[in-house]
Amino acid sequence: MAKIKRIGVLTSGGDAPGMNAAIRAVTRMAIYHGLEVYGIRSGYHGMINDQIKKLESSHVSNIIQRGGTILKTARSAEFRTVEGRSQAFVNLQKHKIDALVIIGGDGSLTGARLFSDEHDIPCVGIPGTIDNDLFGTDYTIGYDTAINTVVEAVDKIRDTASAHNRLFFVEVMGRDAGFIALRSGIACGAEAILVPERDTPYPKLKKYLETGFVNKKTSGIVIVAEGEHQGGAYEIANKVQEDFSQYDVKVTVLGHIQRGGSPSAYDRVTASHMGAAAVDALLDDQKSVMIGIVNNKIVHVPFNKTIKAHKGLNEELLKISEILSI
Ligand code: ATP
């Protein structure tokens, strides 16, 4: 394999706090090794539309603490086509970029896998998504910050819930995965946690609320992942209100605040570690792998594996969450 001289870096898909720390780490690690770095704006969209500029070390100063992504992110329908990906490759060749670091979720890594299969360019992925739903890594960048945001918000909701004896249904992000719901639910001492991975039939939830909330508690918090199967927080809250007319049932949908904010120390360190490891991987002639962290150690996970394999929820934590909410 020819020696790499110029790396392109981009952020793609949903933004996640800590993406900036990853961009900084990739840029500085590459410069440290004598490579040039080019920032590609707006993900694959910018690769197709030639929004590509050289990054110096100073361009990534003072960004480690900032949420969002200085490179912007986007979703690109064109990149899903062979023609779109060919146009992207033409632009990379124009700028003499000979390796890519892609920071994004499973969709972004699926695109990267196709791109590296079709074109002769090594690609390394960094898992950047608040959902933590990528197989092969214990944590993805942004997950820890998102959980902390949920916990901070729910602690406040708990105060008002308790003042009024209210039962709150709090909807958190997670269309296909309940990682945010489970971890934040445990951290908030939620009375129940509803996740897409598990069917919680309504009678079961009702019984649960009867034994826990009605009998002994002055407030109740049910964390609902948005992809949960019973119709979402509003739907379930309506049913519960009909059955528990003595209680004031409320719904809060936390929405996009979960994506924003200054990244936690954990996310900054994870992003720095993974960003540096991505450059190391390229210099070691690795390609088509995602950088993961398992038991605090860097691992290289083939794109195929992380895209196809399913990461399950921690069953032990699920069980614990039920026991601790009695
Ligand atoms: P998040 O998990 O935060 O939503 P993501 O990376 O999964 O992030 P997606 O919108 O699924 O976000 O994917 C980002 C981009 O990756 C898409 O807009 C598209 O350009 C590219 N992509 C996704 N899936 C494919 C695919 N099957 N083929 C080619 N490109 C794809």
C-alpha cells in the first residue's frame, strides 16, 4: 500500500457532542505524524459537492469543549447512489486525499463500507452517535453527554412531580435502541423504563404502576424510548390517565436538547482516544474498520461486523432497573 500523505475527515449523520474533540484529535495526530489533513464540510454531501479545505492545528483550537461539529453534518441521499459516490471520489482525487476518517453512526459507516469497496481508498470509522447502538464498542461518542443531559432534566422534573404527586412520562431519544433510556432511567431512579428491545404489554405496565406508584410513592417517572412499541409517551400517558384518574399524568418529550451541549469529560477523552487511534490505524495500513473501545482498550472492528451484528441491551441492568424501582 502506498504511504498515506493526506487524510480527509468528516462528520456525518446525526450530530453528537464530542465530535469536535474527535476532529481535533484526528487533525493533531495526523499533523504530529507529518500528514496533511483536509476537513470535508457537511459529511458526504460536502464530499460530493467539493466542500473540502485544509485544516491546520489552529483550526481545531478551542473546540474540545463545544457541542455540535465545526465541520457541520448532513444526510446525503446522493451518496446512496453509485454515481454520487463516484463523484465524491473524483473530488478526493482532486485534493490528493488518500485516506478517510468518517465520524458518524451506523448509516455513515454503511456508506463508508460501500465507498471503500468501490474505490481504492482506506477508510476508518469513529462511532459518533448519542444512541450507543453500534456493535463492537462499549461506548459511542456523545452517549455519555446525552445521558447526563437526560438525568439533569429528569432530576428537575422529579422535583415538580413530587411537589404535585404527579406521574411523568419522559420520552427520550432511541428509535431502535433503548441504551439512552435504560442508563438514564437507572441514573434517575425511574419507576419504569420502556425500550424498543422489549415488549412491555400495557397490563404489565399498569400493574407495575399500581404496586409501585399508587401505593407507596409521591411521584413517578417513566422513561420511554421514542421507538418503544406502545405508541410513544403521549399514547401511553393517555391510557394511564384513564386508569389512574386520581393522578395527574404529564408528558415531557426531551427532544433535541439531548444532542446538544458541552461534551462530558468522558466523551472528550473517548473522542480524543478514538481520533488518535483512527490515524494510527490508517498508518498501520488498516482499512474498512471502525475504532471501538472495549474494556478501556482500543479495538478495530471490521465495518461489516459492526453494521451487521446487533448490539443488545445489558440484560443485567434491565433486571436491576426493575428490582430497584419496587
Ligand atoms: P445517527 O445514528 O446519529 O442517525 P447515522 O450515521 O446512522 O447517524 P444516517 O442518516 O443513517 O445517520 O446516515 C448518514 C449518511 O450516511 C446518509 O445520509 C447517507 O449519505 C449515508 N448512508 C447511510 N446509509 C447508506 C447506505 N446504505 N448506502 C450509502 N450511504 C449510506
